[in-house]
Amino acid sequence: MALADKLQNIDSRTVAVIGDGAMTAGMAFEALNHAAHTGSNLLVILNDNDMSISHNEGGLATYLAKNLKDNMGETTAALFEALDFNYSGPVDGHDIPALLDALQHSLSQPGPQFLHITTLKGKGFAPAEKDPIGYHAIAKIDPIDKPKVKSKPTFAHIFGQWATDKAAEDPKLTAITPAMREGSGLVEFSRQFPKRF
């Protein structure tokens, strides 16, 4: 959208919001690379809550967490500035006045901008703050006093149990998760075989 506006000489700002879990995707880096190459007026907001559906794993997640903890984002800034983005942050995403100031500043600048905000998953709803994985995607919230009905096993649960059973038989079997162990039924596998997960 930012590129379309640029090609038509429309002075606008396009905003893209991405989570830290999704930032590891190849399409995200391809888009960042292309936006920087074109110099489009694009603001990328990274919502960094140290989770995607479950706790993030991998090099980029470790890099973001370590650098935020060690030097408040200076090295993280260098990563995105190397991609020709003007980096701002990290900003507390729950501090509304600070967030609005940061947004206003970023939107007033030309070219690719990157605003790094930090948030707490489930903020403001105590059950979700205590169990952010369980509350990631819910259809409805049942009353507390309603008796729980045992649900049928899902395909992911059955697959995960099968993979765990097979891994016990075959020491070469390794499981690679598609971003989260819960949704793919691999929680028990990761507990029993952490070095093969």
C-alpha cells in the first residue's frame, strides 16, 4: 500500500503492525527489505510481548529479548537501521501518552520508520494475564460457575501423543514446531525430549 501511494505521488503514511512472533517469518523480512529499498512512507510497529501464541523460540526472539534486557534496544535499533529504517523505541505500549507521542513522531517522518513497542499479553484481563497461552484465541468466555465439559481430543493432540510415543521408540526422531508447541500438540514431546524438540 505504501508503494502504491508512492508510485501515484500520494503523500500518505501506511502503518503495518506486526508481532514479535510473526517477525521471524521470511515474508516479514522480505517486506522490510523491499520497503527500505523503495524508501516508501511506511511505519512498521513491532508489538513485542515476548510471545506469539506461546513463548517465542529461535534466534530473533532471543536477540530481541537479550538486547532489550541488556541495553534497552540499542543493538536491536542497529538491526533495523541496517535495513534503512529509522528506529524508535522501545516504548511501553501500555503508557498511552508516551505511545501517542511516539506514533505522532514516527508518522511525521518521511521514509521507512520502525516503532518498537513492548506490551504484556492479556494486559487488563487478569485471567489472560495469568494464562496468556490459554487465552490467545477464545471463542467465548463461559461463566465461572458453569461446569467444565471435557472436550474431544483434537488432531494436534492425537498427533502430539503419537510423536511422543514414537520418539520414545526412536532416539533419532526430532520434532520441529510450526511456531508454537501448544497448537501443534507438542507440549509433552518438548517436556520429554527437550533436546529433540
